Amino acid sequence: MKRRDFLAASALPLLGCKETRHIEGGFLGANHERGHLLRPGEPGKARVWPTPSTTQRTRVLIAGGGVAGLAAARALRLRGIHDFVMLELEDSAGGNSRGGVVSGVPCPLGAHYLPVPGDGARDVQDLLEELSLRRRVAGRWEYDERHLCHSPQERLFINGQWQEGLLPLPDMDAGLLTDYQRFARLVQEASVAAPFSMPVSNTPPAPSHRALDALTFEDWLDQQQLTRAPLRWYLDYCCRDDYGAGLDTVSAWAGIHYFASRHGFHAPGEAAGVERDAGVLTWPEGNGWLTRQLAAPLGERLRTGRVVVRVAAGRHGVDVDAFNTATQAVERWQADQCIVALPLFVAARVVENPPTALQQAAGALRYAPWLVANLHIDAALHDRPGAAPSWDNVLYGDGKAGSYLGLGYVDAKHQSLQSVPGQTVLTYYRAFGIEAAQRKALYEKPWTHWRDTVLAELSVPHPDLPGKVTRMDAMRYGHAMSTPVPGIRSHAALRALQGPLQAPWQRVHFAHSDLSGYSVFEEAFTQGHRRGMVVG
């Protein structure tokens, strides 16, 4: 696909030439208006909240109902502690791992898969065993095939056709193959020098990891003279997909960790490892399936529509004030212990007289905004030549970030056993990097802008798409994930917040994927689980 072809296709929906039907939809999902209530009132002054109208007591208060908060609640229940309450900003728990329904079709609102966890992620493995997703058969662990991603799993649109897999292969010459092989060796050598574990909290950063953490992935690739565009595009895509920003932003440690902590990097012609063959777990609603299982036992202990505005640690307990969006009143909770499962930049705003480590960590972290768009189509799309329709479908660009700004789409009906393709929901993802201007644009541009942008991009491989879309719901996540920029893996404040704190904060426990420096399910779940196992 040449650039002029892409631009021509991009212009058609914007001009109205190809939009043959009315497309319903709008913004939904993360409620940034509620979150923005925590912003200061007048310049330089903290917002003044009304006096709490009610006071209630609980043994443990969990602030935040994302994956970390839900994991902490599960850990408390496993220990027989049922006197706890969870306060969640949104109308349902799950954070960036919630699911939804568009025109009757379940689909993700955010995270859409979980790689089969390695032996380092024992807490996640235990969860999967509890949910009957994994069991031991004849001495070996097996995963329920109904929940493993069905084949074909992924494909790449390149040179006007689809290829199987995401590593660019068309027109590959000897030099490109050599670069692929060299990068594979470098990943292996880095793993031998010091293992890359997931979750990262299992081990402190090794000296070699600190050296990689000191520079960007792009600078490291320059040092290794790995400059060919297809390899750079693929590595940039991987960074944007897992970290929300490209290889010019994330650290070299993060770029290598993406491969070394899971399945390695396999050059064309090399055999993939056993763990890679195990694949990923996914559901029509993405990781919303997992968070729904975690939230189901909570019942009335889950209080949604609550904006936590103050966490005050005292000698004998913790006071937590929350704004109830339904009653427009502030509620006070008095707890023996508090698990703060909030993003650290939020925690630094609401914790009264915050610890120095919290202030330092919040100041160092950088967050990437995301757009997630769910497009309902009422008939199967005509396909370009090449690989068959897959679960994950990505478009190749001709530069570092490429002509396409999105990360492609996943098909909500891919796990279905229907014999004839029909209506489905395509979930499109785009990460914006860490620049504040990008976050501002995400919120300021109207839904119609994002509708036309998404349709223009996906119409290149699917020219018939605009005529088959009936609805597009868009979710905006202003601080979707913390991005592992240089220095984050080695930051002492993040490790300090994971241990017991000194008075007066000994009753406050922090639990969020931010503590790992990047945002994936395994890190969030482990952080929450470990805090839930020690409070009480």
C-alpha cells in the first residue's frame, strides 16, 4: 500500500463520498469528568470538599476497583477477611480491563488478552486454576482450549495483502534476516546475563538491567546498528502495544523485557519455544471476563460511583473520604487498614501529607492516553488476498511509527464457533505516547473526528467497511497506562512503596501496576494480591 493510496482512502470518509449509511455511537467508558473532580479548584489551591454527611466503619478499605483492587479483595477473602469495602470511581469494577456490549455483541472496553503466565507469576496461575482455566493432567498443566485464542491468531496487512504473523516478512533480504537473527541473539544474551522476570517485583533490577534502563530502546538499537525499517517498525509496534509509547520513548530495558520475560524473539526459520506455543487467553469481552469473575463475589462491599478525595492516616486507623456521584455528598469511612489501589499520580493527590516516596514516584511516572473504539458491523467484510481473518489484525506502515497510527483491531467473534461469518464487533486500539498535547487532543476532538479517523484507517484493508458499520462507541483513557521511560525500572521510590511504611503511614498499603513501572494484568494482579495477603 503506497502512501498516496492511503491518503486517498483516508479522504473518502471525511468527504462523505463513501459513507453510505448513518453510523450511531458516541463516547462511553472511563468517566474523566469524575476523575477531574480531583483537580485543584482555584490556581494553586486544593479543592475544598463538603463536610462528610455520613460516617461508616470497616476493617479494610480498598480505594480503587481495577485489577489490583480486585486482586486485593480476593486475597482478603482467601484469608477469611470479609469485613472490607471497595470504593470505585466508575459504575463497574475492572478499570482498564472492563468489558461491554455493542448491539448485542460482547466486546472489550480495554485490555483484551492475557498471555499464558510463566512460572514467575504464581499468583496469576493460582487465579486461573481457581477459575478452571488451568488444570493438571498427567503431571502437566493444561489450559482450557475454549479460552485459548483460536487459530489463526494474528496477521499483518503489508504491500496490499495479508501475511500470517506480525513480523514483516515480504521482500526480506539477507540483511534484514541477519538483523532479525542478531536481535534474537541479543535478547537471549541479555536473558542469560540477568533473567527478566514477570512480575518484576520478584527481583530487584540487576546491574545489566540498570544499564539498559538508562537509555531509550531507540538509542540502544542505534548502538547495536540495528537500523532496518521492518525490524524498527515491529519493535516500535510492540512497545506501543504493551507500553503505550514507541521505542524512542520507552527504555531499552522495557524493549527487551517485552520479549525476554515471556516468549523471547524468534527470527524467521527458528523454532518457537513451548511457552510461545501456549499462546494467549482471550474472551469476546477481553479481560472483562476475568474482572467480572473477580467482582462477582463482592456484592454490596463494592461501592461504585465513588471518587476517593482524601486518605488520612492516623495512629489508630485511616479515614477515607469519598464523593458519592449519585447523592452528590461526601461519605467518610473509618478503617483499620487501607489499600490504595489507585494510579500513583491520583494517590499523591488524595493521600494527606503523602510519603516522600509517593511524591517522588508520582513525579517520575509518565502516562500514555489511549483510544479504544468498538465498531459493530452487520455483515462479514470482504478480505484482501493472503492470510485468513484472524483475531488480531495489524496494519504495517512504511516508517518508524508508520502511516497508520492505530494498533489494528481484534475481532470479538473470533472465539465463536459459528460456521458462517456475520455480524461482529471490531475493537480498534490507538496509543498516543506521553505528550500532554496528545491527551488534550484526545478529549477536545469530537466523536465524529475519531469516527472518521478510525474508518479511514481501517478502510484501507477493508474498503467495504463504512457501508457495514452500524455503530461505533469510543472510549477515551487519558491515563491508560504508565509507560516505562528510562529510569523507571531502577527508581528506588517504587520499591519503597511496596514494602511496609513507617509511621504514620504504616496502615496504608499501595497496590497498583504503577509500582511495577508499566501496566499489564500480571503486574497489577500481583501487586494487589500481595497487599491483600499482608493487611488485616
